[in-house]
Amino acid sequence: MFIVPEFLGILLLGVFPLFFSLYLSFTEWNLVGGLEAIQFVGMDNFKDLLQDDKFYHSLKNNLLFTLGTVPVSMFLGFLFAVIINSATFFKEYFKVVFFIPHIATGVAVATVFSALFHPSNGPVNNILMNLGITEPPKWLGSTDYALVAIIIVVVWQTIGYNIVIYLAGLTNIPEDIYEAAQIDGASWLQRITKITFPLLGPTTFFVSITAIVGSFKVFDMIAFLTEGGPNNSTNVLVFYIYEEGFKNFRMGYASALSWVLFLIIAAVTAITWRAQKKQF
């Protein structure tokens, strides 16, 4: 009896929407028309999706975003975690300082960086002009640099999370291994590459999976900073799903896009899982 409310909540808010969206992916439904407007169309949504240039463009942007955020944030998180772990003083202070951006709301972070990246009055471009760059990028207003600017923001926000996870993994590595390697003449770099990184394999796998899934779910930064622009240069899959479902009211097509996104994430996760099992 105690778990009945929780069980009903999972059914109503988790399981039912999941299968209802699967059903909707085979229908054509204008959201404003009510439930009676649902019309079964079979595989038409998926056929249209395969011929949708905007879908491929959004997928390409999403892959570029993933490649730009995941490796960089993981590398910097690992590097800073190793440095902080080897420090004698202020470990807790640095953990808190680096973790604060992660717990800040996306809208607050986006608001700050929208001011920082302002093309004429922003501090970033003012610094670049003082360094001698006469025509700095327009950042969020440029088709070439808008996605780069969002990648910078997301990397800055996620580094703290990776640092905390890597620090937790570092505490499980016995100091005796490092002492033995140091006695054998191993340098600092050799200890990192031959001991630290291999023993952090499961931690790296966890961080990579969460980072990849998070990169395919990015929405708030895109919605607040660029709304997919300029000229769809920052339009990613989740924002495209939002546009189709809640702006164009094509809930059937948006549901089909959602399930394709689910299959992409599942495939990437399976590949990463297989690679992790072979390596570790």
C-alpha cells in the first residue's frame, strides 16, 4: 500500500507518456484539434523524416555539439581533478568553486553569457579588441560562431560535475601503487598514464555516458541564447522536436523524431558500453 502512489505516479507520468508517444509517432495529430483529431498514418512520419533536410541539419549540429563538449569537458575535468587531488591545501574550496556552475540554472548561466558574448559591448570582444583583433567574432549572432559559443558555455558549466566524479574515483586508488611506481622511477606523467587513467576506466565510462546523453538532450541553452538560429546554425534535435510539436503543432511528427533520437542515444550507449567492456 505504501508504494501504490509511487507506482501509479510512474505509470501516469512515465510509462503511459512513453507508449503514447510511440503510438503518436504513427499518427498525424494537430495538437490544437484535440484527441479526436488523431489520424493513423502508419510509417509516413518516418518516411518524411528520412527526406527532411532540417532533421539532417539538426542531427549534424547535435553531433558537432557532442564532439565539441564531451571530449573537452572530460579531459579538463580529469586534468583539474588530478591537480586538485594532488594539492595539499584548499581541496574542498576548489571542489565547491568548480561545482557551482553545474548547480546554477541554465537560464541564469545563459543570461550571463549572453552579456559576455555581446558583439559590441561584451567583455569577451572588448578583450579580443584590446589584444589587437580588430574584427572579433559576433558569437551568438554569427552562423559560424554561434554553436562554438554555446559549446564554450556548456563546457564551462559541466567541468565541475566531471571534476567531482573523477575526484571520487581518485580516492579509490591506493597510494601504495603510486609510491611503488615512484620508487621504480616512474615520472609524474607515467604515473598518470599507466596508473591513474587505466584505474579510472569505470569512472570515465560513467562520465562519458552521462555526458553523451546530456549533449543530445541540450535544450535550455539553445532556447534562451539563439532559439536555433541564426539560420538554424544551432538547431539541435531536441529543439527541433520542440518546434515541430509545440510551434507547428505536429505532435505525430515530433513523436517520430523523439523515437529516432532515442534510438540514436541507445546505439551510442551500446557502442560505448561494448568499447568499455573490451578495454576494461
